[in-house]
Amino acid sequence: MIVTTDHGAVRELRLNRPPANALSPELIVALKQAVDSAPKAGARAIVLSGAPGRFSGGLDVPLLLTLDRAGIANLWRDFYALLQSLAYSTVPIAAAITGHAPAGGTVLALFCDCRIMAQGDWKIGLNEVQVGIPLPPLILAALRRQVGPRHAEHLGTGGSIISSEEALRVGLVDELVPTENVVDRAVAWCNELLTLPPQAMSSTRQKARADLVALFDQIGPEVHMVVDIWWSKETQATLHALAERLASKKR
């Protein structure tokens, strides 16, 4: 589910769950383990990538609808743990957004240090409201940190999925490059940091990301809240309708 490629001191972790790199419970756990183990294996930076044209389609809703309450609770605990690993990483992480990155795909990128996205007709954004899930406070705070309060309000409340060009304009991503160059540019961004005096860079990075790290101080109650919302009538009805639409496209 995770393809690992070392580019010198930079380790690329490529999501490999075709066709959409949708986040299953197993993929979430595997990615957390890969993020945690990379620095221990000597990596000085990480690139998180996907397939050309598809970074990640977000949570695998049809699969998740087959889980019971305990399974959903585990899923959300593991997802928050993954985001915490990204935020707490001792080495820089660049998101190489190789294509579409709605919902959970955008969430992963928000907790990285830098976001390099493919140019072209690709979409990104947090559409949770559209599928009946209020945007969790931690994720809304990370969005606000990235794009500012006004854009966060508009994007979050409307569940907006936007183009790569619009994402660059509002600050949701940091750079646009041709699809075939996204990973190379993310690796180059990492290497640019690694040429700097390491203690000075790491210390400044730690201070700059302290507010992101602090978001995880009280996540236990939030996870319980998200699980409760998942089982609400409105959310279940909206998610099942989404799953039916997705299934009809495959027929």
C-alpha cells in the first residue's frame, strides 16, 4: 500500500491503493508506520506522493460504511494518529500532490510542511460538509492556519472543491508544476532545506510548527464527537447516498 523510494536523504512514500488511493483503515495505519519509521531509517526529509492524476480520493466511504461502531472509532483514532505523526515529524515533509486530492487527500497535505501540486484540471478541497460531516475542529484549524480565517470559512462551510489554480491563489498549495515534475520538485524543495545549517533549520521549523502541534493537545473528546456525528441520521443518509452514486458510476 506504500511504495518507498529513497532519493538520497529524502524518502518518498507513495500511496499505492488503486484506483483512487482512497484511505482505508489498513492504508492509514501503514502510512503512519512509514512516516514514523523514515527518520529512524536515516531519512532527513519525506515526500508524500500519489499516482499521476490521483494523490488521494480521501476516506474510502463505501468501505467504511461496512464497519461497525467499534471499527469506525478505531478508524478515526488511527486517522488522527496519522495526522499527529505528520505534524510531529522531526524531519520536513513535502506533499507531492500528483492529481485530485479531495477531502482526506487535502487533510494529509495540510499537516505537511509544503504542498507542491500538479498543474492542470485537478481538484482539491475539503468537501466534508457536502457529504454530511461537519468539518472537525482540528482540521478546520489546520485549514485556517494555511489559508487564513476568511478563506477557511468559505472553503470549509461550503465544502468547496476547487481547481489547482484557485488553490494556489488562496494559499491552499504552495506551488504548481507539471504533473510529471511534482515529485522531483518536492524532493528538490526538501533538499533545499537540507543544505541549510541543520540545527538552525530544525529549531526554527519546530517553533514555526508549534501551533500545529498544539492542536493535538486535547483530541480525545474530538475523536468521540466525530464518531458520534458519523452515526447521526443526517450523516449516514448522506454517506449512503454518496456510496450509491459511486456504485452507479461503476455499473
